[in-house]
Amino acid sequence: MGQSPFLQSIESFMRVRRYSRRTITSYLYWIKYFIVFNNKQHPSKLGDVEIEHFLTYLAVERGVSAATQSIALNAIVFVKKKFLEEKVGDLKAFSKSSRQRKLPVVLTKAEVSALLEQLSGRMKLMISLLYGSGLRRIELVRLRVKDIDFDLCQVQVWYGKGGKHRLVTLAPELRASLKQQIRYVNELLDGDRENNHYMGVWLSDALSRKYPNARYQIGWQYLFPATRLSIDPESNKLRRHHFDESALNKQLRLSAQKAKIMKQVSCHTLRHSFATHLLQSGADIRTVQAQLGHADVKTTEIYTHVLKQGAQGVRSPLSNL
């Protein structure tokens, strides 16, 4: 069964405003859930009371985390305020999720080394950047060639979580591999230009107007491009998309098994490890906050809990026997 015309119109509304596919999918899920929960009534007929009842249900009956409850709230507020242009109240009369956030899984430095030893070529470079620069998975695959600043040893992250830009550190050890990767991207671009149907890399409408030839220039190409050309579903034009992010976690899990790492390893595990190892080396919490792109330092402070050895740093009496 396809989407309802109402949800289709929301999706079109979000696509025009260049929301990420992930955000669109997430918001549509929670908006549909909210509608079904309220006996399929149109959101324009549902007010603050219905929103608060739904959020309470998610916390009490579904037992969702605070983060999940917050995403559901954001989706509903979006459809009410931005799409329907209706007012929303303070929304304070609902049960907040009490499910505590789990402590992040963090690899030791030895485990990171063992993991990287299982990798080679482009995949090793990508995983090294995730750990070495603390990037989110989607931030990594969306990097353009021009975002690598070799002179200042930094990476420019555009439109990260929350639509924010930031600068993150770049390990000098990756320079040679990155330059080799850029040469590979240049070779791909040369071949793509020979295809009469190739319409260049995707750029936003604003950038396309400002830099009409940029989509064919090396600096604007994805640093980690897909292996083949494909049709852009939005424009129906032949382009080269970025590397498929879902393949990264699969490769990580396989490499973790080979390295005999018993922990659950994902791309975000490397970001957690980056933050924890920075703090271990004496970095200031505000510096780590800026590197990770956290809006609130409280989000970053969770890594200080990981640093405490054992239970709150208490030495076991067994150790004194």
C-alpha cells in the first residue's frame, strides 16, 4: 500500500526544503503513527492534548528512550507549525521518558589498531577518518574533495546534525591516502565527463545557480563516490552518488569479528572512541564538544562517565588481598 496523499504532500514539502532522506523517513513514520494513534484523524483536528497523550503513551506504554520521544515530538511539531502553519503550546503535560541513555560502547586504542589491521585501501581510509576525526557516518560519505584542508590539517563538515557546520581535526598520517583517493576521484570524473548523459554531481539549487560549472569540478565531487553512475530519483538525471553508508557498518562488524573484538562495533562506536580517547589524552571537554558538534555540553559529558575506571573509580577490595 502506498502513502496517503497527505503524507506524500509532507514528503514533497520536505524534499523541496532539502531535508535529508533519513529525516524525511523518520518524520513520516512518527506523523503516521500519531495519526493512527488518534483514530486516523487529520492532524489539523488534533491539538496539544492529543499530542501530550501520544507522547505519554510512547514513554509509559512503549517505553521508548528520551531521544526517541524527542524525535516523535519534533516530527509532530514540524507538521503542525511548518506544514500546517498552526500554533503549538508549551507541551509540558506529558510523561517524560525515564529510560536512561546507555553508556556508549568504546574501543580501547589497542582494539582500534587491531580493527584497522583487518582493513585496506579505501575502506581503511574511511574507517580511519571516522575514528581519527570523530565523524558521523553520514558526514563521512557526504564529504566533498574540497572539504579536506591539507595545509591546516582539518576537515570541513557542512550541514552536520542540526544543519550546523564545524571544523574537525585531520590526522596527518592520512594525508598520503587521501591524496591517492582524490587522484582516484579525478580519474572517475574524467571518465564521467566523456559520458554525454552525465549531468555532474548533485548540488543544491542555490549552489548550482551560484557556481553553474561546479558540478563538473573536482573540488565538488564526493570524496568517496559510488562505484557506478545512477539516476538521481529527484531530478531523473545521471549522476555519481556518494558511497553507500549502509555498507560501512557491515564491513565494521566483519572486521571486528576478524580482530576478535567481542564488543558491538558500529560507525558510532568509533565516534565514541574518538571522544573518549581525546579526553584521556587531556583534551578539554569544550574542545571535544566542538569537535563532535554537540549543541549542549551535557551530551558530551557522557564520555566522562566512560573514563571512570570500574564503578565510579572505586577500587575493589579484592585488589588489596
